[in-house]
Amino acid sequence: MAVALAACEQSESIAPVGLAPAEAMSAETATTETTPAGVPRSTLTTERLSGRWQVVDVAVRSATVQALTADDPAYLGKQMIVERDHIRWAGDANAEADGSASGAILDDDCLRPGFAPQMGPAARAYLDRYDAELADLVADSDGAVEIGAAHALECDDGQWGPAAAGGAIFFPLTRDRFAMTWYDGAVLELRRAD
């Protein structure tokens, strides 16, 4: 299993090796455009991510003390809903089917979300920080996967992900799959559920 990290350039592709461009998230989905003022603007949008996304994998850094575990059952199967003006967890995401607490931190709520591409040293820092976790997530894939550019999720109101870490960072993997940083240094893999 080879893992390729996309370059921190505006023209990077996130197409996994072995997939035709039509089968992968389009390059413009996770690249940036430049505004007239020369400021990068993300084209990774809530419209393109609109729908339900299910947590299918949880990766954690093995060398540190963790409140979470790899493939943590508190998170697996939980669904995130992305709408144009709102990102939230489905239903009572903090409860199990029997009503007991799941142990997951899933009460975040993001109103009027927007994505900000991470460029240059910031992009490299995120890839370096989450390299092991991202590699764990793509290790189960068929063939090599190219990890897309890091995009910070910004909320006009509310919070998504750990505030102390600046919120969640999204790494597109394919059209129907992305990795997202979460609490306690974990990285969640989500796949389209609808």
C-alpha cells in the first residue's frame, strides 16, 4: 500500500492512483482558486459535500495517551449531515441505540460553514502532524490513495472540532471519502452514506 501526499500547490489533484478522473473527486473540488486580490479561496464547499457521511474508521496516534481507540465503537457508524448552511451530527449522536451515552464527542454544530485551504507551511504542518493517522486510514484501501490538500472548516457561528486545535481539518481522499481531524488527536474517515 503506497500513500501519496498531495503537494501543497494550488493545482494539486486528489485523484487516487488507479481511478479515472470521473471516478475521483474532481481536482477542483479540493483545490483552490485565487480571488482578484490574490487570496486563495477553497472550492471544497458544503454544496459539493452536501448529504450524509458515515464514520467508517477512526485512527489515533499510538505513541500517546488517548481517550479514543483505533476503530473506536463510540464513533463508528455515526453520521454527519452536511447542508449548505449547516453541518451537524445526525439525531442524538452522543447516545447509543439503548439511550446510553456513547462516549463520543459529537455535539458540535457549525452554522454558515466555509472551507479555507491551508497553503505552504500550514498545509505541510497538518500533513506532518497527521501523517501516521492518515496512513492508517488509507492502509485498508484497494491501491494507493493520494491525500488531498488540508482544508480548515470555519463556522460563522458554533464550533466543529476541537477549538484548541483551530477546529476540524478536512483531507479529501476520493469523491465519496474524506478524513477529518477530531478531538484527542484522532482522525475520522467518513464515506458518503446517501
